[in-house]
Amino acid sequence: MGSAASTRNRQRKQGCERLGITILQLLEVDTVVQDRYQKECWPQVTNSKPSVQQVVKNFIKPETKGKKRSYVEMKYEDMVSPPSWFSCHPWSICHASLVLGLRHLLDRHGETDATSFWVAAYCLFQHDDVSHAPDVVLPAVFGSRHLYGIAVHIDSQREIWRRMWCLSEILASTTHGGETMHMSFVTVEESKTCESTAFLLSDHPVATESENVRRSCDAKFPLSAFALNRPIAIDTSCATLQEDEEAILRQIIKDSGEGKSGVRASTSPRSPKQHPAYLKANTLLRVKVEAAAMRVAVLAKDEQVESALLRGAQNNEMLRGELKQAREQARSPADMASTPKSAPAPPAPPAPSAPPAPEPQIAAGGTDPAEVERSANSKLLGARLGYLLEGFPLQAQRSTGHDDPTFHEMSKTLALSKTGLGYNKLCPRDGRLHCSMVDSLAAGDAQRASHFLSWCWDYRLQMYLQTWRQWCSQHPHMEAFIWQCFFCNNQYRLQEGQQVTDESLGDIFQARLLDIQQMVVMLDKFMQPKYLERVWCVYEMYTAAANSDRVTVDIMLPPDQAADIRTKIASGVWDDIRKKFQEVNVEHAKAREKKDEDMVKEHIKKGAGFDAVNAKVREKMMAWVLKQVEMFLLEDGKVRSGADFLRTAGLADYIDKLEEQGVCTFEDLEDLEDADLAAIGFDPAARERLLQVVKMGPSAREETDFKDKLRMLGLTADVFEGLSEEQVMRNRDMEERLPTLGDKKKFRKWRQSCLTGEAVVEELVALDMLVERGPDWCYDGDSDDDMTPEDGGPQGVGKVVAWCSASGEAYGPSAPRPGWVKVQWQVTGRRRSYRMGTPERHSAELVFAAAIADAQAARALREVPKGEIQLHHLRCNFGYRCGTRFSHYALFDTRVEACEKVAGFKPGDVVEDKDGDRATCVGLKYRADAKKVDMWFHCNGRDGAGLFTHPNHDRCLRKVAHKRLQEVNREDVEGASDGEIDHDERDWVGQNLKPTLKYLSKSGQVLHFDVREEILQHFRMPFKSGDVLVDKADGERMTCIGVASDPMRQLAARHGQRGRRVAGSVAEVWFHVESAGGAGLNPKMYKALSRFKVVENRPVHELGVDSAGDAWDMETALGLLHSLDGALQCDFSFPIGAGKNATPDWFDVRPEIVYNVVGFRPGDVLTIRGGPPGTCLTLIGLRPDPDTGEISVWWHHEDFQTVHAGAGKIPGWEHMRQMMRDTGEKTNLEELKERLRSGKGRSEENQGDLSQQQMEMLSQMSAQLSPADLQQLMGALMR
């Protein structure tokens, strides 16, 4: 059971990995800070420049008070991006200097304004004990895959070298960041005229500068910033709080791995004799700082400082060696061409989806394969959609000076001239200066394009952003990288005339579009969009339509255009709509440049011709228009009344007449014919308009459309003559009308695409159909556990391998129980059964997935940079032993292309580490505890596959041989990763339990157990009730009790978070460990079967059931409660509600009636066994539930922090009743009511923490419920 502190630490760790603040956001905040400071006259501000400490105290804390979130989360919730740089600085530094220094760092490194920094003041919640967690915050930030540098900001007072937090951050960058973590020193010096100048010194070359420029800048870095006359020692530095100092020093000892000495020092980190860990840490710090100072001294030709540095290191061999190496590197011009240890961009050869690192100039026309690859990769880059919506708008507005510029205006300042993002940066396509915008972006903002945008340069920024946001709302889980000519063409070359238009036509439209395969068309409006007037756009649409078998097209509109569609349809101008879109004519389309227009039209003449292009584009646009009309008319109309539909369609005038004739639903409207309307009294014009709108949905046109789609797939649609799309799509047997297997496969693909998103029900399901989790999915484990999602997570897709109808008709091998479908998941390889929806039970545990899910997954893997493969990329289908001891059966991904995304080894490779130990590469598998994909190896002498602890396989291992990897069968291993009982079996067991044994759980619950051997066999464990098991690992013994479900867990499941399962809420095997007070669960027992040995069997007797003590019986009590319906005497007034809005209501408080139901009397003060001290419940009485009318028991809750303003209910109180204990105290309810009314007692300020307090209470009551279960259960408690 995780404590509240561990929960906060886990949340803080997750926040550290993802929260960053951009320089534009910092500049915005600094402006607000200066304004606030002047208005409020903050105290103790020196020279009108507030420090970071003063900003936190006077600005950040007041802004975030009561929000329970950091400033970044609160202010920039929708624009947060993971940090690329860590800002290390003392809080005494001037806030404006901090921002200026970070701005200078970005400028020197050539990074964009969208680059994020981790700044503690903004990224941590400042009302929490954040400073006491060096073991959580720093490893999390420096362990992030997004972070590649630390900016050490030296303040004017050089306070940074005396602050323990700052030194620990520098130290953490070396211990947790590894060799790839860059370090840059920044300082801002102020002249006598009060002008501020920023200086930067980096430990690696800057891609935007020549080596001579870099050396010149480094020589100007002030040596005084390093405070070399003051020794750097972390054990003699200080922090504001003593507990911070002790926590940091303990962490240093812990990280050093000094064994017993670390334990001894942990109680008193500061000791007269220095701990060896401190000496090691001080040396690492001095190496970083003094090596940087040595470089400056050499470049500035300050021999005195050079000598002093070497003299100071004469007793430290490691430091002296590092200083000599730094001196030689600074002196030698050879390092001009050297590459850094690790540039922010991926090393050459670059991964296909990551932007290449800038290189020295490439000779034009070179044939070096690496150059060719870099050039090709650059041409396929796309800009991250998140950047287009977050960082780019601010850049555009700032550079143009307009809130809503056009792209023509933006190109002058962002894509061209000296202010362009790519100005003075090497172009990877030709090796010359000045590159495209996408080549100038940070690695995380530029990857292999996933979508091709077809658009117009006349569009304005705000319309562009609104349209993309609308698109994002419809594709919430998609991370898109956009190929858009504005960003991805090198506009400098186009301006020079180097990239000719004819070359772009063939290269962009043929190569780019066909390679990316997903085109998104952006229209500015529904009627007469500019898009159809531009020759380039029309030709792009034609190219996509002509290759519809390879390219998907998604058309998007700004959100306000939905109203325009509504208006046009409601006004009955369908013919006008159709006519406008049929008028598309590429011969009349224009281009901004006449020569471009002539060239494109000439290209069309030589190719398909104007008629073919016009026909294809009209067909594509008309199909989209019809889709919009049908979605508008049918989306709500079928599920709502006919009146609602008519109002939506603008036909409200007809409602009264129709309702008088009993025409009330949409189905009624569909049945109407012209003669019916005439009989009702409609004139001809009204009849025509009504029929036109109502019949626009399921009509002959729709039938024709779906048959056209089938013909486009190469199918003979005549076999479906006389049938509607609905009839064909919803009948799985329709494929039997098709003659060949190929035709049937095409038909299945069409049917799959039509059913995408619909619930998997018996009427629609068929073997081999693709499915994914639906809105009623309830099979995920806790966020805290280490269980891999069985479907591979929300992006997982599976194939139907078997199913069984409600009547028991089975399809496929090993069919599940009636009403269930069995799915094999592509990611994990696991086979699991799920409930199908039925007309009576509107469940959607599964929905049908998109037909192109397989192709998308394959493309997604190709685009993944090395080291960033995720769970949903895996395809596990190779069985092998997992675990170096007590191994179990597990499935691994053995694809070579997948393994290459982790390390340069493939399954069967025999590798050797530096100690000479050998192991065989098995493949990839997800590590749920670390939330990452790892490469697993079978070390010689071990039971099965395990993990190496070193961070880099390529650097620490070498291949010495290769052998054929022998697959393992499930029968060869006792346990299995997916060896637990299937969902349909568990459900059946839960419904067929026949308890014969009462036994106490660890949490004090009396549970009812079924001990039959045939029931236990369903759980795939070789145990029966009474078996005594010995743990081979530690010798601990436990007894198998039987199968039961826990009512408390059932309550948690009912009120819990959707999507999660609660172990023990349906049926589970319970074990009693010798050292425990009762029976408990081991949810992962099925994986650890080989670890336990049955040594004997002895009968299980009832445990902890005291029949003589408390005669209260739950079934009797609930029966009495229901019998009181209509017999209550509610004559006592008492407030109900937990908050300040508590209102008086009436209760039955007759002692004998309440006692018969609850076993206690009104006014009795109770505690919960195992609950925290100070928590108590006062029984109030009985009254009907205001929502359901059912008679409920009402209580008043208070503890050390909170006093509720009134009474509340506890759903499932009857299951907690056995844990309630009478304190012997008796509260007068009148006095309690008066105390609550007068406001006496404790304040209600902390009532926002109620769920946390109650969670801690229940965590004691039911020790095996997870924190997530308890958190959800407490949301319903005392409502």
C-alpha cells in the first residue's frame, strides 16, 4: 500500500519528466512580474530587480495557492512540452538575468523559441515539500529522454558555488544524465553603465558557429565567474533548510554505493571526518568546473590561471589528468573538426525519423552515401503538430507584428531574410548556408512526416490554428508530424531559383505524397473555398485521388463553418451546393505566379488532361460534401425525436402539423410519402422541401454511393442489387455472394472500415475482424502496478479468433463461453475473452478498429527514432522463458527491425560484456515497472531471459557469435505472463460460487469461500484448498484457502475509474501467509508458480469469525431496512451535506429502530478498526435517499483536520459494519447540530483533502486495495 508521500513523489516524478517552460513563456512571465513588482512594491528588492526567490514568494505562490498544480501546469496547461534543458541557478539570482541568460543560450545554440527549460520555480508545485525529495526530482528530470543539457547559470555574487542544491544538480547531471548530458555555463555581467551582457561556455561545439567563432566567444567568458579562489565542496556548502542538506548528503552517499559506511552516515550525514562519497562528489564537481575554466584560460592566454589550476590539482590525479586533457583540447586547432560526445541530434547515420545533425558544408553534387541519406531524410521531415499550435504562433506574431498574419506575410520574416529560422544554418540537402524552417527545429519538433498538408498560402494564422485544433479534437491520440511546403521547402533556394518548380512538382507530389500516404486538405470555408481556385491545390487533390489505393484524404474545415453547413442545408439549397462543387475546373484555377500556373497546366495537358483531373477532383469533393450533409442530418436525428431533427434542419414550422398526426420520431418521418403529406395539408412547395431534407439520408443515392465504393475496390457490386448499404454491411454472410477469395478479402476490408468505431456485437462480429478497446473497457491494472496492459494499451489492436453466440453456437477454435468473443492482441500476443454487446445490454468493451490499422502500425515503427520505441510498437509472438530465477513463459518481439530501435543486436546474437560474461539476445519485451521497452538476454547459467543493468547495450556489449534461438512452448514452463484465468471463466466462476467456509481477510472482512476443487481448477493453478505452500525464495509458508469475492472490492469496482479492474471484485483465489492476520491476494501468482512447492494439505477451519461477540447479521439488517419503507418517522432535523452548502433535513432517530438495523444507536461514536487516530463516525439515523428514495443509514464524519457540516451516506456501509467499533462515547445530536450551526470546532478549509483522508482510512481497513482503488472508492464515500 503506497503512502500519501509516495503518491506525491510518483506524481512529482511524472511531472518532472514532462513539464517545461519555453523562453517565450518566461519572457511573458517576466513582463508580468516587473509590472506586479512595481504596482505592489515588493519588499527587499535590490536595484529594482526582483530575484527568483522574491518572484516565488510574491507572484508564483499567490498565483498557485489552492490549485495543487505548478505554475506551468496551471498557466500553460495545453501548451506544456517536455524540457530540453535543465536550468541550474541559485534562487538569489535576478529573475531578469536568468531569462536573459537562457535567451542567450538558445541564440548561441540556434534553437527555437519553442525549446523548453526545466525551471524549478515554475515546474514544481511551490506549496509542497518539494525540496525534500532529491531522490525523486533530480533523477526524474535528468533521466528524461527529452533532456540533453544543463544550463549552469552563474549569478553576479557567485552564490551558486556555495549553494548545496545547485551543486547537487550539477552532480546529478553527471550521475543520472550520463555521458550524453551536455553542460553550458551562462553568466550575465553588468557594466558601469548598467548594460547587461550575457556570456556562454559550452562543453560541446555549437552547430550554428564555426570553430573559430566558438573559440573567440569562449575566450571572452569571464574567469571570475568560476570563483577559483574558493574551493568547491558540496559537504561544506549550505541549503536554506537543514533537512534539505541532510537529504542531499544522504542521497550522495546512497548513489555512491559505499555499503555500510553509507548506512552509518545516513543518520548523521555531516561528520568531522569526510565521507568517501563526499570526496568523490567534490572531485566530479571540480572536474566539470575547472576543466571549463582551463579552456577559457587557454583561449584567453592567461597562463597564470592555467598554472594555478594545475597546482591546485597536484594531489588529485583524476582532476589533474582531466585538466591537462582540457588544456590540450583548447590549445589544439584539431578540435575544430571534432564532433561532440553526443550532439543533440542523433549521431550519423541519422535515424530515418529524426532531423539530421548539421554537418560541415557538403560539396554540391557529392555522392557520399551518408550525404545522400541526410538529404533524403531532410526532405521527408515534418513539423510536430504540437509545435505548429504552440511555439509557431508566438514566433509568427512576434516576427510580423500582427495577431493574424497571412502565410505570405509570415514567410518574409520566418522563412526568408536574416530573421528566418533557417538563416545562417547549414542545409543538410546541399551543404550550403540557410536551410528550411523544418531543418532548423529541435529534434523533438521535427521527425519523419506522417501527414501531407494541402492548403493555400492566402490563409491567415488564426483560421489555420482553429482548423488544426478542430482536427486534433477528432484525433485525440494521434501525434502528427506535418509536411507543409511553407515549413519543409527551402524558401531560400526557391527565392534563388535553385529549386525549380518543375522539379518540385515531380518530387513533392509524387515522391512526398506517395511516401507519406496521408493527405490532409485544409479548406477555409464550406461554400466556394479558396482551395478550389488555386491550381496547385487542385492538382494535389487530383494526385491523391488518382492514387486512392495508397493515399488517404482527410478534409478539414474551421469550426465556425459547421454553422455555414447548417445554414445552407436548412435553407433547402441542396441543388446549389451540388452545383457549386461540380463547377470545379482546373483550367480556370490560378497561381500566385503566372509562370507556375502555366507550368502546372502544361504538365496536366501532357498527362491526364483537364477533363480527367476535373472529374477526379469533383468526385472526391462531392463524396466529402455528401458525407457532411449526411452527418449533419443523421447524426442526431436518428437518436432524437423527429421534432429535434426538424428544428436542426430549419423546418420548425412543420412540427405542430406532423405531431397532430402522430408523426413524432425520425423513423416516422422516413416513412412519409408525398401523398401522406398532401393528406396532412401541406402545399406542394412545402412537401417538396420536407421530402428533400428528410430523404437526403438513406436514399437511392446512398445505395449508389456504396456500390460505387465497392466497384472502386474492384468488386462486382451487382450481387448486392436491391440491397442497401446497411443491409450489406451488417450481414456477415454477404461475402458468400462473392466468387473468389480475393474478392472476399476486399469485401471484409470494406466492411471493417464501415464498422470502425461501432461496438462489437453478436450480429456484426466475424472471425479475423480487427477490434480495439471500447468505452466500457474494464481490464487495465492499476497505474501503480507492474502489469502490462493485456491489449498493449489504448492504441492496441487485436484480431477476433473465436466467438460464441448467446445461444451457444461456437465459431473458431477454443471458443469462449456464450456471449463472449476471444481476441488475440497484436502487441502482446495474448488471447483474452471479452463480453459482446447485446440489444438488452448496451456494452462496448470492444469496438471495431480501422481497416488500415496494420499498415499504420508498420509505418509507425519505421518512423520511431532509436531508443524511443514504445509498447504499442511491439508484436510479441515468440515464446521464451522470462526471469533469471523461477522463470515463467512469456512472449517476446523478435523482429529485427524492432530490435534495431533499441540496440544493434538481433535475436540469437551471443554477446559479451566487459567482464567476459556471455548472454544470448532473446528479443524485446515491455517492462511495465519501468514503463519502457527493453532488450532481454539469456545469460549463461540462468533460468531464463533477464536484463542488463548498464544503460547502453551498444557501448557495453559486443557480439561474439550467433546461434539459432529455440522457441519454448507454454507446456515447458509452470507459470506464464498471460497464465491467469480468462475473463469469461472468471465471470462464470463468480456467478456460480457456492460458499461453505467463512474466513477472515487481512483487512478484517469476513469472506465466504468456495473450497471445491473443480472451482479452483478454473484458475489454472495446481493448488486445492488446504494446500500448504513453501516459498522457495525465502522459505515463507502460506495456505491456499479457496475462492471468494471481496464486497469492499466490489464496491471499489462499482465506483472506480472506468477502464480499470479491481482484483478480487469478481472471484479470486485467496492465500493465508503465516505471518499475516488473515487471507490475502497475490494477483500475479500465475507467473510465480515455479516459486512455490506444496508440502502438505490440511483442512481449513473458520478463522476470526466470533459468533458470540457481535450478533449483527448483514442479510437480516438489510431485510429490516427494506421493510421500513413507508414506516419511518422522520421527525428529527439535522443538516445533510459535507460542505458549506449543507441543508437541514429530517431523520428517524428512534433508538430501537436504528439499533435493529445497524447494531448501534443514534449518537453512538464509532471508529474504524485500523483507521488513523482521530477518525470517527457518529451515527445520525435513517432517512430516504433524496435521489433513489431507498432508505439509507446516515452518518457524520470528522477527524483531526475536518468536521463535515452535515450528515452523509457511506455506500456499502454494510460491508464495513464489521470493522466499526463503539468507542463508548455518546454524542447528543442536538448539541452536535448546534455546534455545526454555530461554526464551532475545526475549520472547513481542509475539506478539499477529504478524499485523501478517507483514502488513508480505508487503506488501513482493506490493506490489499490499491491506492487507485481506494481513491476512486472514496469519491463515493460520504457523498
